Amino acid sequence: MKFRLWFSIVILLLLSGCGASQSSKNWSDLSSATNYPMQDCPISDLAPATNNDLPNSTFPCLGHETAVNLAGLPTGKPLVVSLWASWCVYCEDDAPAFIAAKNKFNNLNFIGVNYQDQETAAVASAAKWKLPFPSVVDSAASLQSFYQISGLPVTFIYDENGKLLSRINGPIGTPEEFTNYLNELLK
């Protein structure tokens, strides 16, 4: 009987450590904790931009202390914006297609928007999926009304001037399908 009591106490103490809050960690701590080098976000103009279709919203860069205004991202190259989350099954399936596109197109910029997610899960998923682009964090779903988001994943493709060319609701397809789609769209 005493053994069961002591055993139960030890188990409870061990389990209580598993629920410890991670809220004191900052983004860079999370990056080093997963041994995944989170990519730096591009430098953006934080002032309001009105000359393109990108949302004038500023978000923290996942894994870094910098902030990015999506409307202030550099132009001159087409841009792919992927809204994703660790809890989104199809988002993981999209990763190989993004990797293939990133490897194929040197004239294309990519950025992710981690949407309605927990920071630790986002960093872990980016590492597991080997996402080939930096991401900003929209944990409060600030982009929901701008993009009319009803589910993930959602991918937006903008031209070199920031004008919206395409919106893909749901999975982007196989690596070959997505790279062929980009080839046709960006001709």
C-alpha cells in the first residue's frame, strides 16, 4: 500500500512538470530549442503602404525579434504568401511543393504567415516540415477579415508590384503541379 502511494506521488510530480508554462520563452529561445535555424524575415518598410494589394499589417517574425509589415515587403519579384498552422493537416502536405518551388524559382520570394497557432508548435512544425521560407506570426487571426479566411491552408501569389494574381484555397498540390502552376501564372 505504501509503495502504491509513493509511486503515485512520484508519477504526479513527474507529470506536473510536463505542464509547465512556456510563456516566458521568447522566439529565439524556441528556435535554438528545436535546433532548427528559423529563417530571417525580409526587411520591410514599417510605414503604411498603399501601392499594392498586400495587407498593411505588421507581425513578429517567427523565431526572431524583428517585425514585418506585409505591405512593406520589397517588390521587384513575385511573392508567394502561405497561411499555415501546425494543427493544419494539409499544411504539412504542402511543404514538399513549397520546397520544390523555392528550389526552382530564383526570381520568386516566399513568406509564410503562421495563423492562429501556439509558438512552440509553430517552430516545431516549421522544423519538422523543413519549411523553405521565413514566417510571420498572426496568432490573433488579424488577417481573417482582410483575406476572408475560412480554413487553411491558403496561398496567395502576388506579382512583382504586389498585385494579387492568384488565391489557392486548400492544398497546393504535388511539387510538380505547383511548379507547373507557377510557371503558367508567372509567364
